[in-house]
Amino acid sequence: MEEKDKKTNQNKEGKQKENKTSPEVKAVNKEADKAKVEAKAEVKATNKDENKAKTKVKKEKKSKKWIIVVVLLVILIILAVLVLYTSITPRDSVNNLFTNLKNGNKFMASLNIDYDNLISVLDSTIVQQNGSGMSNLEKECFNELSWEITGESVENNTATVTATVTTKSFRQVLLNWIEKISEVLENQDDISTEQNLQLLEESLTEEDVGTTQTEVTINLERKGFTWKVIINEDFIDAIFPGLNQVLDVMEQLSNEISETNQ
């Protein structure tokens, strides 16, 4: 019995001690809990920052991968073009040139000829800085163009291609043009460039123009990875048949008039 009472007294003393120290314990526990919450928040913030950093790194890696893919594609395209053009023959180059002239693709035609130099033979004022397209007037020059390639000869970096070329009779075109200009000048002292070009375009579409067939030997020179047509008198006569004849006559008349007026 005494032992039981002793234990009971010990329990009471323990509870009393616990009650005496519980506010301090609670305070310590509260601080510990607060520290734990702060630690968890700090860990969470750190994890969030790490996740952001990881996401940023992933995006940068993905972006770099796309850049690498694009660069590789560009390189492959360039290599494909180089292979294509190194395999093109002078015959192919002439065929491509005529096809692009007829289709009105100035940019592609320029790969195989000095296009501005070619068109300026007709009249320097019609050379248009309009990207890869041709003006309506330029298209009218070549819309009747047809050809048959009959031979090819290659020697190192030079070559010749023989062809039969059919296109508008530019002798008649120029005669029509001169006639139209004369009619205009009967009623006015001068003619504007715009009006002049409009008359030229009308002259190209006249029913009496017709076509002319010319057999020509076309000279080419390798330039880089392709072949370029050399513009000479024979080529001009094939593309603009009869044009030089009329221009020569006009030049002679102009010289005679100048000499008479002196």
C-alpha cells in the first residue's frame, strides 16, 4: 500500500513539474515549429528557383537545338544547290535561260545571263529594279519565245550550244514603235518616258509583228557553279531578230541629219 501511495505521489510530482515547465516547452516548440515552417518555405523557394533555372536551361537547349537544325538544313540546301549546278550542262543552262525568260522569272534568268544588259539592248529605260519579276513590257518581249537545242560543245570553262530560236520579229516591233512615236510628235513637242514605254508595249502586241526563226551558236562561260551565256551580236539577233538592222538605219539617218544641220 505504501508503495502504491509512493508511486501516486511520484506521478503527481511529475505532472506538477510538467505543468511548471510546459509554457517554456510550448515556447520552444513554437519556435521550433516556426523554424521548421521557415525551413520548408526556404526549401520550397529554393526548389522553385531551381525548377525555373532548369526550365530556362531546357528552353535554351531546345532553342540551340532548333538553331543547329536550321543551320544544318541551310547547309544541306546549299550543298544540294551546289551539286545541282555542278551537274548542269551548257545545254541545260540555255534551256533554263529560255524557260525563265518566257515565264517572266527575271531572277532565275539572271543566273544564266546578265539580264539587265540583255534587256537594255532594246531600250535602257525599260530595265526595272523590281526584284525577280519582269514588267509587262518585258514579258511581252519573250512570250512568243520557243527553241530547239541541236548541239553542244564543251572545252574546259567555255562552251557553245547551237539552237534554233523562234521569237517575235523585233524589226517589225521597232518599225511599229517609230510610227507610233511619230504620230504622237505630230501633236506635241515632246514625249515622256512613260508614254514612250506604253507605245513600245503596244507595238509588241500588234497583229502584224509575226515571228522570226534564227539558227544561232550560243557562247557560254563557266561562272562559279553554273554556265552563263555571253551576250554578243549573234545572240541579240536571235533573241531580238531584226532589231539591230533598224537601229543601224536609225543611227545612219540621225548622223545624216546632224551633218546636214551643221
